[in-house]
Amino acid sequence: MRQFQCYIDGRFEDGEARFESVDPATGAPWAQMPESRAGDVGRAVNAAHDALYGNGPWARMTATQRGKLLYRLADLVAANALRLADIETRDTGKIIRETSAQIAYVADYYRYYAGLADKIEGAYLPIDKPDMDVWLRREPVGVVAAIVPWNSQLFLAAVKIGPALAAGCTLVVKASEDGPGPLLEFARLVDEAGFPAGVVNIVTGFGPTCGTALTTHPKVAHIAFTGGADTARHIVRGSAENLASTSLELGGKSPLLVFADADLDSAANAQIAGIFAATGQSCVAASRLIVERSIKDRFLEILSAKAQAIRIGSPLLMETEVGPLATERQRRHIETLVGASLDAGARLVTGGSAPEGPGYFYRPTILDCDDVHSPSMDREFFGPVLSVVSFETEAEALALANDTPYGLASGIFTQNLTRAHRLMKSIRAGIVWVNTYRAVSPIAPFGGSGLSGDGREGGIEAALGYTRTKTIWLRTSDDPIPDPFVMR
């Protein structure tokens, strides 16, 4: 059985305990993971704090030198993409064709932030006082606690680690207890790249004994979290202990609007990718299809045929298109929600069951919902389940799209340019894709509002989020400062 270690202060070591990690394709344990607890977390945070505020090499590095280390890390990620992808597939069930492509692209995120490191600039203020010069410096916010879920974890880690290191911060990264292997293996690349001890620390463990110890630690200045809203609430409450700032990238119930004038085959392919890629385990999954009534039946026929043709199988095979869910717990959650939706009147178009055999598989599922507040329309499945409603007018489509407490992603398919412009301004979502879906780039920020969180990852905006502004005043006059108590 494969043995993994955590990475603290430049050393690989076991946690205070160990636990087994299960291969979702078989349901059997395949590796042993270190279970970090409060003592491990404390050492990691102290190491990160010392690396940032002590007299070590990181504190003395120029921004350009930090960038060169990030370039080296990017090259190592690219060179080891297939090895990392194999571990991620075994540990999370995400298919190898997705993990290998995504991890290769992750290297570009590190390259982007490597180039940005010496371009995080301050400013000179044209102050209204004649004998003063005033500058603004951007300085690292401090020690960052980065908490990463199991899905797309190397990507979701890169959009935290890259900008934080570019800004000069140090980090303690907590990998999810579900499938932490890829991030623990990534630590070896951090070590090989030559980052000084304590700059990046990677641990894993359970929420009460690891996550809480990390997010409430008095030396943590910023918490970057990707995950669910319930966990985010605990984190925000816990941050009252250290008054750490937070950036939260949470879930979604993202709408995809399809109008009658859309290219239906293109829209169908985008919808299939938007909900069934990564087995639907994506925060930007297009889980609500809002389709014009006049084309609904025809569009559902196209979608149903495509969904039924999807190849389900071993995630390690390149021909597999949908793999297992990451955990048995997640499959039970989906089965419960699908059952509740059918009981509430939803019509099963296709799927709705688990195939025979081992592993946590679930068939791609489409539910036709008359009730816009069916459980499947309101709740995040985080799985391969699409809920469908129809509309008559553009105003009705917009109202349906915005009828959610989430606000992460959205999609619009129409050939009417003026309609697209009206909707892209009015949909309450941090991302609007028009005639496409699920496109990402290191240059473009992403994030949401409401139950989808706060803050942005990606782009220059993310790096600035890991800085604080220092204002520096310099008096330029040689005249003595007047006695403030002498009337003139």
C-alpha cells in the first residue's frame, strides 16, 4: 500500500496518526495518508511565520528571485504531470484524460504568477501637502492557510499557492482528507524546486483536529478556502479568533440558458461538458438547464442521446468519459436528492441509478422539473445530475437564472448579440460564459457571491488579494516642525 507523508518546514514526515485512502473506482483502500493534528499544524504555521518574518532566505529574496522559483516549480509540474495525474485519478476517481490535461495546464498558472511576481507595484501619491512625499507599498498579507478540496485539487491549490508566493506570502496548505495524495506528492516538487524551508507546508487531516487548528491559529493572517458553504461558515466563525481575512470559493447551482436561436448541437455539447465532465463534481457545474419552451423537447432528445452514449468505466483508461464519484458518502447524497426530486414530481429523462459492480459510479442523469423549486433545482448535487426547466420569455429566463442563493457561474447560448449583452449584465454570477462553457485561464479571475463565496482567484486580482497596502509619509522640508501648542 502506497505511503504518503506531510511536508513541514522543508521535511517529509508522518502525521500524529495515519488513515487509509480509498480508490473510488474499486471501493478498496490503496494508500495510507498522514493525519495531521494540532501539533503538526502548529509546527507548520510556526515554520511559515519564521520563514516570512525571520532572517531566512525567503524574507531577503527579491520579487524577481521569487518568480524564478515559481518558474522552476512550473517546469517541474509540467514534467511530472502524468505521474501526478495517475495519483489524482487513483485517489479521487477523476478520469485520467481530465487529470492529465488539467495538471499540464496548471503549470501555466505557476508561470503566470512567476511573471507577475515583480510586477506587483506600489504607487506615488500626488498628496495635497507641499512638503510631503507619500508612497504606497504592497506587502505580503502574512501566513496564508490554504484549504483545498479533493476535486481538481492541484488546480485549486495553484490558484492559491501561485499568487500567494508571488506576493511574498508563506503558506500552510491543507489537502482534503478525501484523496489528498496528489497534493502530498506535489510537495516533492516544491522541495525539488528549491523553495526555502517553511515557505510552503502541506498537511492533511480532518476538520475538527486539523482544519480548525489551522484556521484559528493566531499566526495565520489570511484563509483561502475552496469548498462548501457549511464548512465556510465554520471557518468564518473561527476566524474571529485571529481576525484573519478570508477568500471563499464555494459551491454553485449554475444556470445555462439556451434560446431557440442557439446552435443546439454546440449548446448540447457545452451542457454535457458542463454537467458531466469531472462526473459533475465541479463548483461551476452547469446543473440547471433553462431552455426555451419551443425547443425543450428537441433539446432534451439531443441531450439524452449524448448522455446515454457516455462511456462509464475505469478512470485510468483514456477512453473513459465519466468515472466514479469520489466517495460513497457523495453517491448516497445524490441518490437521496434524486429520489426526493422524483417524489416531488420531477420526470426522469435518463440515468437515475448506479451501475452494477464495485466503486462509487452513478449514471449521467437528467431530470425534467415542472416545479422550479424541486429539490434538484435548489440543492447542489456535486454529481452528474442535470435539472431542466423551460421558459417563454427572456425576462422569465433571467428570473429563473437569478432564482438561487448561489452566484458563481452561468452560461448563455444565443445568436442574438443584443440579448447576450442584456443578460450578461443582469445575471447575478461572477462568471458569464456566452456560447461556451467551462473555459478558464490564469489571466482571468473567477469567483462568486452569495453562497458561492467572496473574493477572486486567478488573474492579477488574486495576487493583489494576498497583499496589504503600507502608506509611507516622508517630510521633505528642512524647517523645524512648528510647536503645535504655540498660537501663530
